[in-house]
Amino acid sequence: MGEGGEGRGTIAAMSTETTGTAARDGEAGRSGTGGSLFVRACWREPGAHAPVWFMRQAGRSLPEYREIRKNVGMLESCRRPELVAEITLQPVRRHGVDAAILFSDIVVPVAAAGVELDIVAGTGPVVAEPVRTAADVERIRPITRDDVSCVDEAVRLLVAELGDTPLIGFAGAPFTLASYLVEGGPSRTHAKTKALMYGDPELWHALCARLAEVTLAFLRVQVDAGVSAVQLFDSWAGALSEADYRRYVLPHSARVLAGLADAGVPRIHFGVGTAELLPAMGEAGADVVGVDWRTPLDVASRRIGADKAVQGNLDPCVLFAPWPVVEAEVRRILAEGRATPGHVFNLGHGVLPETDPDVLTRVVALVHEVSARPGE
């Protein structure tokens, strides 16, 4: 979900012994960055204005990112703490967003679990030996903090550098990770994934259960290092019917989210093309449900339930339109967001590489201006 490059500036000189600030009990998220507009909105609490951040805000749309990533592979970028920190900070400096999201990729914990893979430019993750048998599942080993110590270190560096700006940790949900492992890479149809899911449910559930444990451990490392919230990406869940989602996916995503119930930080759950899945996704256990651009936020909120905040949902392609169009769409989404229990402004999916960064900066300023609540 993100890409990296070489670290520089103050981050490179910072001590790797910096400790995280995330609370570890029921009062977590209520002090420090827990008092931020972003975290308060996740808890459905009012603030001075709607918070805004963008999925894939750290990445290919920024010229400083492209410069720092020269000649550095994706997985290597994700494994250099100083580099991860620098890339994560770039959009915070440039855009003034209300939250940073850790620069990484959803396959980082899977690689740490022993799966041989690479992230190929222009293609995405490519798995050397796709999962076909129970023996393949058994080779996916549990992970510990030591297996992803680079991520732990990067989070600690960032927490110290970000100050009052909250940091969002993230991971891929079991279904999306399983799809990559079964297909051997990205897929438009998920035919092999569904063939395994329907044809060998026992093996499918064993695979997803193993991936749920890996994902939970990966998120726990991030929480312990100090992130203020976590997001579980189920990017490909929209390929399923609601019935199949409930049978084959929901139990495993719920396992991950339930495993973080005592972490005291907001849990966000997001997928693409999930309009028909929103009621089920609302049951998975997140505090916030991300909504893509296909469903109005007020409609989505009614499907998800009043006990959840919503996140979204400007179509990333709108950013290529003339500014009056962008402004009108931002205002519409903010109006829909005011009809929900809590709203975090975001895109309906990630920032596209060709996006003009100046437009993103203007959107942040507009969101802050239009959603301002005097007296808060």
C-alpha cells in the first residue's frame, strides 16, 4: 500500500531507542495524539473541524518521494526505518494532513512469515510458490516483533518526530492477503482464489486463520510501538457476494479486529467495491468503516450502523477535474459526513500516481475551512 526510499534529514540521526506513546489500556487514545481531531472523530466525538488524510498520501504523487526512492526496491524501502519515517512524513509536511499513515506494504508481514515474494514495479506483489496445499499453509510461520523489528523501529522514530500528529498503522486483511498468495500476484477475477474457497473450504479457512494470526501480530507490534490507530485493508473483498463474505471472510477479519479490542486505539476497516458488504463489514468489529466513492456517506452510515464512524469518500479521479468541480465534490461529501455519527475525510481509494500534489494541499485546506465548527 505504499512505497519507500532513502532516509535523510533529522530522522536519520534520531535514536532507535525512542519509545512509543500509545496507551496500553482502556484509556488509550484519550491523551496525547488520542486528543487529536482524527482520533476524536474515530471515536465519534466532535472537533474543531473534520480531520482529513489520504490513503497512499505518501508515495508516487510526490516528486520528493520519487527522488528518494531512486534505485531502491519496494521491499527494501519498507525495511529501512529511517527511509520509512522520511517518506511517511513527506505528506504531513507538504499537505498539513491531520494524520500520517505508516509507509509500508501489505505483504511485508507475509514476507516476514517466510513466504518468498517480491514487489515488481508496475505489477505488484509476485509470489514465487502460490499456495495450493496444506503444506503450503504450514510453511507460513507465526511472526514475532523480531521478525518485523524494522517496522517497530520506524514507528518509534515517527511517533517521536510527529509530535501531536497521530500515526496510523495498517495491515492487509486475511482475504486480500490470501488472494495474493493463491493467485501468485494481482488478479482481476480472483478465479484461483474462489476456486480454492469453494472447492476446499477447509484449506481456505486454515489459510485465512494463519494469515489472521500473522496480521494480528503485525498490528500488535505497531500498536506497542506507538501508533494512534490502525487500518485493516481488505482491498479485494468487493469481489465477493455478501453471503460468501460472511462465510469465508468475516470470521477471519473479525478475529484480527477482536484481537485489538483491548489496544485502546481506533480500528478502521476498509475495502473497495463493498457497497453490498457494508452491513457485514460493520459487524466485523471496527470502530470506523472506510467507504469507497460509490456509496454516499449518509447511505453507507445507515447500512453500517450508528455505532461506527465513517471514513471517505472522494473519488480519486475527481482530483483531475477543474478546481470548481473538486470543491463542489468536497463540499458534498462533507455535507453527507455531517449526517453520520463521525466522519474522517479521505478518498474512496488511494491517491493516483499522476495526481497534482497541490490539489491535495488545497483539498486539505478546503476541508478544514468548510467543516470548521466555531467554539469547538
